[in-house]
Amino acid sequence: MPRANLDRYDLASGISVRMLEPFERWQVRYEGIHDTRFELEFRAMMPPVHVSETGTDAQEHATIRHGHLDQMMRVTGSARVRGVDYPVDFAAPRDHSWSPRPESTSGYGYPMSGNFDYGSFGEAGQDFSFFVQTRNDWDDLRRGYVHNGYILDGGELLRIKTGEGRFRYAEDAFVILSLTYELEDERGRTHVLEGTPKSFYNPGAGMLAVVEWRSRDGSVGWGEYNWHGDLYELQRIGRPPR
């Protein structure tokens, strides 16, 4: 970590971050190898929300109970990957934690996995977004309950009252093939989001994936799933969940 204020810093990896407006706007740059670089600006789509503001009816089961902020951002700019340029204009969450985490890899040893999934719909992801924190207990990794999250509907921030996730794994790998989230918002409306992972990244103990989401009216959105199982625990179980 740099010694300087984290509102403005440069890392040896080639990443630099500049806060342009507090809680509103950041500039992120990367100068890498293999003709790869990006220059992005993050603009807030909503105020930052603390974990104490995003709890569902299952909040007592949360894997994070102390310091955590979430904020959906509109990300614009360009990314050059191995010599190919890509324009960027879509939604992505800003996620910060600063507290002990009770998942098994943190040293606490609780048999659970804390997951962070999101999706956005519409041009540049501006029509509808959802962000959920889901807990899976090891006795059934195919089902999780949403203990924190929010919905951003046409710019209006809404609480999630209740939520459940259902996950289907590959028969021969610890990889999720499909996700379904059923979320009830504070107005009593139910949202069903069906997700299909399109690419995977394993940074170590967890798994991340780019996800194509579909709503009940057939709209297509994009987002991610993050973690969904400690790799060491999955290997100890010895087979994918069935």
C-alpha cells in the first residue's frame, strides 16, 4: 500500500488513481505490458451506502457487519488490451471493506462463503442495476440468502426486503453454470434475474466471472459474480455441489 493519501496515488504495477470529486468522481489509469493500458473515469450513479443501510430481512446472517461501502458507478473511457482498443461505457460497483471477514479463509474458520454479485441493464447500464451480498453455507452451496444489497431503478435507490440466490454447478468442476436471483424490493415488487457466466477468472482461493443477465421481460444486462466458494473448502468437499 502506498504511504500517501489514498485519494491520489501511483503503484509500481502501473495503476494510478485520482479522486476528482469526493464520493462522486475518480480517474483510474493503467500502463501495462504487451501494449495494454486503460484510462477510465468513474462517476457516481448513487450516493455511497454503508452496510448498515443495505440490510435485508436476513441481515443478521451477514458475512460483513462492520465497515463496508458500496456505490454503483458509471465507467467511461477506453481500454487497450494487447494492441486492441475498446471503448468503455457501462456500470460497475465501487466496493470497499475494512473489517474482519468471517469466511473460512480469513482464519475464523466458519463454514460459509460471502459472495458479491451484480448486474446492470439498459444503455450504459443506466436503466436498472442490482447489487447483492449473498451468504452460502457449506451444507448447500447451491442456495444462498441475500443479507445485504440494493436496487437502482431508473436512478432511484431501493432497499431489497428479501432475496434468494440459486446456483447450478458443473458436474465435473467447481464452476457455476447458471445463477438465479429472486429479489423483493421495498415496494413489494419481485425481480427475477437469470445469469449465465461467460468467462471465468480464478485469482486464488475464489472464483470470479463475467455474467450475462436476463430479466423476466427478456432484457439483457451484464455484470459479475464474485467468489462463490473458497477453493480450498471446495477441494476438501471433493466434488462440486449437487
